[in-house]
Amino acid sequence: MTTTSTQPTSLSACDHETHGHGKGLAALSLAAIGVVFGDIGTSPLYAIQETILKHHGAEREFMMGIMSLVFWALFLIVFVKYQLLVMRATNRGEGGLFALLSLLPRGLQRKADSRLAFFGMIAIVGSALLFGDGVITPSISVLSAVEGLAVLDHRLESWVAPITTVVLVFFFVLQRFGTGRIGTVFGPVMLLWFLVLGVLGLRQVIQDPSILAAVNPVYAFAIIADNPLGTFLLLGSVVLVVTGAEALYADIGHFGIGPIRLGWFAVVWPCLLLNYFGQCAWAIANPPGDGMEAEAYKPFYGIVPAPLLVPMIVLATVATIIASQAMVSGVFSMARQAIRLNYLPRLSIVHTSRHAEGQVYIPFLNWAMMVGCLVTVFLFRTSTSLAEAYGIAVTAVMAITSLLFTEVAIKSWKWKPAVAWAVACCFFAIDGAFLASNLLKIQHGGWYALAIAALGSIVMMTWNEGTLLVGRRIAAQTGSIHEFLAQLWAEAIPRVRGTAVFMTPSTQAPFALVSFVKHAHVLHEQVVLLSIVPSDDPYVPDAERVAVQWMPDGFWSVTADVGFMEQPDTQRILALAKDRGLPFDDADATYFARKMKVLPNGPAPIPRWRKSLFALLHSNSADVTTAFNLPSDKVVEFGTQLRL
């Protein structure tokens, strides 16, 4: 977790709030098509193929039923659940599980701390699953596209994995340019992709228009009634058509609800449906086994005219690179929220846009996901094998989202419980069926997604618990600021010119303050105790951000609220405090900070291995100077050790 200098950003919410108005809706929708819909937009590469191969056939009745399930899955999950309901649960325009969690404290009673802790744990697990999805999604998307080479010439099959590796490395190198710039470039390409999907599907539908009758849900019920167990097992493949739906909510802070909805209804949904209908029609006419090996059976490339196969492979590869952007952008947003809510260590966060607070790049996570993707490709080698690991994380996140949304609807929106739970039960029935079907994949590759999620959950829970324990230990070792002031007056400590700024998380006397007086035997004539308080809101208006309180003997207390989507900027905060009466001159100021080393051999009541993990995370988190944007040439650090 090597950290680098973080590019500061404005703490004002104004830029974020006006971002959607500064650009045209159509332009933002085009950019959203390039980023948000990439994952769900490349599902046609493998979803129908995996369903047919698992069934070992493509009879008309079966394909009509499958297409009906696909249509209604897209309608109920992407449109009804996410577009109409879940995307309304934003915290000042920001989405994702932690944004959803942040809406709960306002609706829960004080006695419900354990209930809120439960939902916090659920959000941690869901976020860890999303991190795992951020590793698997780019891998399977790029693999499935490059496998088109084997359709062109089976001798090229051995080149699929190496080419996929090169493409993935190129993709993660691009991340440092930022979501906005990538979306501007990728938007037109993805628009072309969706239009090509629609045209290719339409060609097949024209040859067999009866496939359109699958819109009738009777076909879905018929396939379920005919073979309930077989259909249940196939849901693990059918759900691949909605992978990426959660990215719509996680990425909402990048573009807003309006552009995402417009892009879905105007382009993405109709083109996806046409392509799925076309693939099903082609599969009915070309069932597997008719002189075609299972490895070479790819309905997606089957509907492509032979002269256009090579250009389509190139376009599909580019589209899968873009597809991965939706998930990676969502992971960056989720990680940023987790850092501000104290579920992850302070990592270097680079803001890639001066206009949109939500567009960020996290170098450590970027390279960690790249390594994870390369390991994934090495382990599974083909998209068919990787499909067994895919789906568990997606469906589990969907179920967790439904649970948190229901709690928000009841506690914060004041829905009648009967109404909220009626809606929830409908979603739980769908999410539960998909999740249960995917759980059967555990021994065939699903373990991989769960292993990544387990690792992420352990890291987040350990960091959260460890920082709380450290805070209690420090509070026990230092007295209150009032006790310190009494000691300062009693010992008649000499005062020197200038202002000293000390970072403090509470009303306790900061360690750096106590250490400075103890060793220097002097103190500045003015002392500012600065507390940064994480807010439940993603952005805090400057007018409500800072509170200034005068204290005896030249001491001032400054408390600043910082939203969980903002980067603290100490100099900006002190400038706001000056406007509220703080006599402050930055030219005469010196900033003091504590640099602590955690040792895992203390009395804390957690296992030794978790103490060691926390110590490792703490040693690699960003220092105070970087995290709070302190002027590096004016910072004095005091080191200490703490036995956890």
C-alpha cells in the first residue's frame, strides 16, 4: 500500500451539484453509456452461450423460455428495482452500499445501535463482494471477447490468455487518466457497440420473428413448470445478463440519475434485447452438437457475418475493456466512501476532475485489481471456466442492496412496513433464487469470488475495530484538554510567538501537544486544536462546515465536518475558520502531527493475527500530512509506539 501525494480538491459541494447542469444531458448520457453500462453491455458475449451449454441443447420451447426469463430479469431487476426504486436512495447524489448505509442513522432510534452495527457489517460484506466482482468482471469480459480468435482459427486458442493479459494491463494503466476523460473517449465507442449489437440481433429476428413472442411471461412459467430443478440450476447462467446492474447505483455519483436513465431507455435496453432475441433465434436454428464442438459454440459470434468476424472481435475486445470501467469506477467510489467512514486505511486518492467530486482514482486499488485479474486469468484460462466463479458476488450484492433499501424505506422514508416488505419480498424472491442457484457453483469456481470477498471483509472489519481500540488506548493514556490547560497554567510554561495547529480526534489533549511541551518546555502563544469529523452526508456545504470555539490561554477549538465523498483540506478549513472569528495567519503557523507505530503484542482482546494485520495496514496507510493536505514544509511529527 505505498502511498503517493494526493492531489487536493475543493471541499465545496457546489461543483458536484452543478456538474449535471453544466453539461448537456445528451453528452452526459453518452459518457454514461461509455462507463456505467459497459459491464451489462458485454454480457451478450457469454450469457446465452453458458445457458445453452449447461442445458446441452437449444430446443425451441427451451430457448423461448430462456429468452422470456432474460427479458423479465432485465425488466424487473434493472428497470423496476434499480432504475425506479434503489437509485432514488442516494445521499446527495451519491450511490453505493455505504451511501445507502449512511441514510440509516437518521431513521434509527438511539437504542438501535446493535441493529445499525448489523447493517454496517452487511454493507462491509457487500462492499467486499463488489471488490471481488471488480477482479472477476474485467477478466471474464476480456477473455470472452478474445476467445473470438479461436472461432476464427482454432490454432489461435493458445494465444487467448496471453493477449488477454496484455489487454488487462493496458486497461489498468489507462485508469490514471480518470473516469471523465475515459468516458468521453469510450462513450462513442460503446454507442457504436450497442448499435452493432442491435443490428446483428435484428438480422436474426427478421429471419425468425416468432422469437419475439418470448416477451410473454407464459413461456418463462412454462419452462419452470416443465423442469423446476433444471431451470433453477440454469438461473446461475441466466443471471449473467444482469451482471453490471449494481454498477448503475454505485456509479450514480459520476453522472447522475437522469443521464443514466436516458442512456438505458434510449440505447442500451433496446439494443441488448434485440441481440439476445437474435442469439436465441440463431441457437434454435444452430443447436450445439451439429458438427460443432462445445468450445467453439458461441452464439454471439454465430450471428456475425463471416466477413465481419475480425472487425467484430476487435470491437468486442475494445468494448470489454470499456465494460470493465463500470465496475472499476464503482470500486473506486466504494473504497473512497469506506475510507471516509473508517472501514479502510487512508489510501492515496487522486481526484481526476476539477468539476466532479465523484471522479477519483486510487492507485493502490488499481494495481491490486490488476494483479488480481492477471491471477484470475492464469487460474481459469477460459471464460467458460470463469463463468463458474462469476455470479455469486453479483447476486449476493443484489440481495444485500434489497435488505438495506428496505430498512431505508421504512426508517428514513417512513414507508408503511407492510408496503416496504411486500416490495422487498418480491425482490428477495428473485435475488434469492439467483443467489441460491449460484451457490451451487462454489466447488466449481465460486469459491474464488467468496475467497476475495472474505479477504476484503476481514481487512475492513479489522481496520474498523483496530482503530476503535487504538482510540480508546490513546484516550486512556492522555488527559482531557482542560486538565492539560490547568497543568500549563500551574507550571507557567513560557509562550513564544506564532500559531501551533494540532490535529485531535476528540476532547483529549493531543499526543503531539503533550510531547512538544514536555520536550521543548515552551508553547506558542496561540494554539489551534483542529478536529476533522466524518459526516453521514457525502458533501457538507462550506456554510455549515466549521465551528470555532474560544478557550482560555490562547487556545482555540476548530471542528470541521467533512463528507464521506470529500477529501479533507486543512488549509481550506482554517481559512473558513478565520472567516468565523479565528485569528489565524498561515504564514506564522506550524502544524504538529503524531506518527504512531502499532505493535501487535499488547492486551487488546482480539487474536494476534488480526493485530498483526492491523499493524501492517496502519504502517502502510497515508500519513497525516497527505491525508489532511497539510503544508509539508510546515509540519513537525512526533513519533510514538502503541502496543495493541
